Amino acid sequence: MINDRTGAATAAPVRRVSILIVGSGGNAIGVAALLARAGHDDIAIMTKHGDFGGAWLQNTYPGCEVDSPSSVYQFEFDENPRWSSLFAGQQELLDYLRDVARRNGLYERAMFDTELLDAHWSRDERCWIIDSTHGTVTAAVLILATGFLEEPVIPQIPGMDSFGGRIFHSSRWPAGYTGAGDRVAVVGSGSSAIQIVPALTPHAAEVIQFQRTPTWVLPKQNRRLSAEEIDMLERSPAERQALRAEAQSEEERNWSAIFLALDDVAAREYEQLSREFLHDQITDSQVRAHLTPDHPIGCKRPLVSDDYYGSLNAPNVRLVPSAVESIGPRCVTTADGDRFEADVIVLATGFYFGGHILDRVHRRDGLSVAALQQGRPRAYKAISVSGCPNLFLVGGAAPNGQIWNGLFPGQAAAPYIIGALDHLREQGLVAIEVSEEAESDWKAQADELLDRGPTVIGGCHNYSQDDTGRNKAAWPGSLESLRAAHSIFDPTDYFEVT
């Protein structure tokens, strides 16, 4: 900021708030709305983005839609009774999240285009001091809800700088680009790639998909809802609840069987369903072989799609079962030495789970949380970190905070945080912190359960693994167990910070 009279630089004023929430996706919206509804008015929301929406603001590629049924992928406290499909698309989800933020007064609390650079606990002021791209904020309570699909993985492929056409990550899609007339190389075969390939197929001259490792694909069974169905669901809360309960029951079964290895019979059923789906959709036996995984379901994130396999049958689509080795001015070369001409390269190469936000958060002892944890992230009940008073992690920023319904952790965490704030007020305390022993014990219990799952023992590399091969991502239980764990704040494992 410039002093108008002297022209000298002056420091921006420090903004002081009781609660600072960092993030603007679904979990940030959920926890912010519920805190505000509970009477906590002095809230600010900091985000490096220009609007609410999180993953649905960042990911605008053609074909982008949710993997969980719309009936459950929404807030329990603010339902949308008029979803257009069983699985909603990106724009509809973005509109919904913006509407929820607007109805709950969150736009008035938002600091858009403002990135957190550093956060540290001040012993003297007994609060968090947050340095950002637009000045300093102090907060008695800091909540990180920055998501797990926030930071794209950009592979450093030799020759990338020499490429003469467009090259971009799937989460940085150029506005309006359809692939029309181009030879498009899609690098990757995960959840974004299998939506992008079918969407590009009708428009591109050629789509070449480079697959390093195949994974299990299940039919999605998505469809548009009829006008009569939409009207019926809008009129009948009971029908909406029944649809939600049915979807939640099936998703809970999926999660327990596939990720927690609690139902071997169901896991085998899902693998068999995937094999049958592959056989029915792909007629070429060699292509089927390339698409057949050699690891158990859940070792990598299983995928759902109705049209991915079908798009591979199109004459302008080619599956290349090899990693990309190098890039030239107008070509892509694989590890097998094959060369493919391309006008555009799409890096559907995924995300670094949880990003690196904990590198920027410093404990009372001055160490960053990430430096102390040394590649083995942990948090008590996926929400509290030792050495960090009045800090709460929500969703993807939280080690072991991921559950099958990615929109749920924020609304689940809100009662826990509200309980902690009530405890501070009732006991006349300024700050509390979880003990290192409680944090370590909880993580050990989580590992004991998750170590049995295919993410750890399935024999493949995936974004859920920490530097030691443990599962850093998944909540060690069902959605209902997460709700129960966060429903009541128990101060037993916390102590006062003076």
C-alpha cells in the first residue's frame, strides 16, 4: 500500500477476526455455514480463488461430473430438491455451492484472491498470525479446509518446454476448448481422464490416451431425471430422504468393501462386475487385456463411467498402454519408443493429496507441521494437530480426513469445532491443544485398520500413500463413524495453552 502524501510504502492494516477459515470449496462452505448458524458471527473466509466452489470451480473440463449420487452429494442442512441427473455435472454443482454460500451470508465474509503464505502461533498475542498475499490477519481460531483436489501434479517430462502446441493440466482447462479438429494427447487414466476422453471424442480429429496403469471401472448408471421425477422429489421430502438413504447405504457398502477390506465377498463382486462391464463394452481382446488391472480393487481409486469404454471403440480414439517418456515440438514419445503426433497435450495426471498447506503452518515451537511430521501426516481424529492451539483441519487438508462423500467432512466437523469453542468459553480459556500422545495413539489405531486395505497392501502406487506407504488419506471407518467421532467434543485429550 502507498502513502498518498509521501509516496512511501506503508504496511497494510492488520485484520483481526475470531475465526479464520481457509478454503472456499464444499467443506469450507459447510463448516462456515454451520458455525454462522450457531451464532459465531466473527468469521472470515480466506481463499486464493475468486469465488466459492472448490474443485467444481477449478475443474471445468468437458464431461466433468461427480462420482457420488447427487442425492447424497449435497448438504443435509441445505438440500437441492431439483437435481437434473442422478449424478450432477460440474456447472450444476458449482451453481449449487454458490447458492448455498449466498444463502448463508458467506460472500460477505470472504477474502477472495487472497492466498495464505504463512501461519504461526504467537505466544505473546495468543492467536494465529496469518500472512497472506493481501496483508496480515490474526485469528483466535484457524480452520484449514483447503481440500485434497487443490494442488495439481504436473509431471516433469523431458521436452515439455519444446512442445509447440497447447499443454495444460486438466484442472486448468482453457475456457471453451472442445478439442475440435485437434490431435489431443491425454496423459493419464484416472477419474478426470475417463471423463475427458469421451467428451473430446465427438470433436477431436484424434484422441490418444496414454495409460501407465489400468484400474477398475464400474458402470455409473447415470441418467437425466424426468420432469415428473424432479417435481415429485421437490414436493416430497420423504421421497428425497428415501433416495438419499438408498444411495448412502450403497456407498457405505462400497467404501467398507473396497477401501477398508471389511467385506471380501462384496469386493470380489465389484471386481467381477467390472470385468463383465469391460468384456461387454470392449470387443478387441488386446485392448481388453490392456485395460485389465493386475491389482485388487481399491489399490487405486476405482472409477465409474458409462461411456469411457465405449469411447475407446471410436475410430479416432487410441489407447496407448505405456507411460510418456518425452515430448517433442509436435509429438509425444512413450517408454516403449513409439512416437505420436499431437497438437494439444492434456495432463490428466491427478493431484497431490491435501496439497502442501501444512508446510506453511508453524507450530508453537516454530517448526512447520509438515517438517515435524516428515512425510507421515497425522492428526487426532483427522481434525487436531499437536503443537497447534485452536487449529482444526477439515476434509482434504486433514490427514485421514477423506470419506466417500467428499462434501460431508465439513458439516461433520462443525459440531466438534462448535463444541471446542463452547468449551473455551465455558472454562474461560484462550487456547487448547491436543496432546502428542493422543495424536499418535489415534493415528496408530487408524493405521491398524487401514493397513489391511488394498491401498496399502495392494502392490501399486497411489495418491493416498504417505512416504512410508501408509494410508494418509482415508478416514478409518464409515461416514456414520465419522459423524459420531465429530458429533461431540471431548476435552480429555486436550490441554490449556497459556
